[in-house]
Amino acid sequence: MKSLPALGLLALLAGCAGAPEAPPSPPLSYPPAAAQRVVRIALAEWRDWGEVTRPAWTTAEEMAAREADPGNFPRVMAYWQAVPEDHGAIPLNRRRYAAALARQPEGAALWSTPYWSAAFISWVFRAAGIDAAEFPPSATHAFYLDGLIATARRFPAEAPFIPHAPDERAPAPGDLLCFDRGPSPLRHWTERLAEAGRARAMHCDIVVETPPGEVRAVGGNVLDAVTMTIYPAGPDGRLLAAPPGRRPLLLLMESRLGWLPPWSGP
């Protein structure tokens, strides 16, 4: 079974103010099939988008905006339909889609805004059958992370997701790797507690494979597609530090879907 978190840290953080309220009752435990579905669905979407792959910590190369391909319209539409607030994305891009079909200039901006990476993550977990009580869908990465952290603080023994600093453990399939993309990035994920509930630019990918020396993670709206990013890892499976001048990861959100009682893991 996966190791349980350091309950002392979570108990200490439970006294901090500012975080959103956790659900009033303990979260449910999901079978291993749910964890496997998360990874399988993320990989299937990556394949359907053309298996776009990039190494981490490198400058992205120019490529065609696959999100602007009218053939991908229903894919991104499905992602946005998985979140409670689309920030106008659906009506705006319905107009752009109509323009693209009519070969009008506005169609070139199809799905370019608002950004859909958090909607993609939310859709994957919803499509895998994870209820909002265990993974609160949001069009903003910071807000669903706030919900996961709040649950981990209130119910550390039952929480399906547990936050870690990226160097604390080796990532496993189903975990989330998250960046702070804001102009003044946080130094440690616990700094988020003081501002929980306020918007912050972030990005998360879902870990799908961990072959020796690598951590492979799939995310949405990366190179305007669903893309796999390959991170280098050490012999113990832990992520290597970001090279100088590159923004480091802020958070490794451990997924315990399929590992909590009465289940014993995949």
C-alpha cells in the first residue's frame, strides 16, 4: 500500500485560516479501477491529439495550433462542460467555430481563450467517475487545488489527494505535477494557504508513466494541444531539480485513489 502522509504537518496546517472549507463528511474511497481510468483517459486524449510530446525545461518549438482545428472543437467543448463556470468560453468559441466553418478570420482564434488546461484536468477526473466531493472541478487550477488541500487538512487519513513538495517523494501514475505561473511565484505550496480562494495562475499535468529515469505527465493547453511532458528523474524516481533559469515545480499532489481502505491498490 502507498505510504500514508506525514499527518503531523497536515494537522498543524489545519489550524491555518483562509483555506476553503472541506466537505462536511469524509471523502469516499475509490477502487483501483478509478485510478486506472484516470491514467487511461489522459493517455487516450493525448493519443487522439496526435501524441504531441516535449521534454521538460526546454523552449517550446513553433507548431500548428491544434486547438484551432475545427475537428478538435468537440474535444475542448467537452472539457469546458466539465466545470461549473466556463467564464464565457463556450458561447465565445461557438461563435469562433461558426466562423471557422465559414472560413472567416475569427475562426483562427478557436479555443485560444480562455485557457482550458484546468478544464481538461477536471474533465479527466469527472470522466473517470470521480465525484466533485473528492475532486472539485474548476476552470482554475488554483481553486481545485485549494479544495484538495482543504480536504487533506481536514481528513488526512481519508483524503484521496495529499500535497507534497516536489522533492519529497517519487511521482506515481495519477499524481498531479503543478507549477506556479504567476509573476511572483510561491516558494512552497504551504504559502498558498494564506491566499486560498484567490486567483493565481497555475498549471497542472497528470502523471501517466514513470519509466526508469523519467516522469511522463499529460496536460491540456500545452503547445495548444493535449501534450505529454517528459521530466528527468533520478535513480530513486524522484524528479530532478529544474535547470537554472527555469521555473521549478511547486507541488506534487499525490493521488491515493485506489489505495485507501478497503482497497489495497492496483
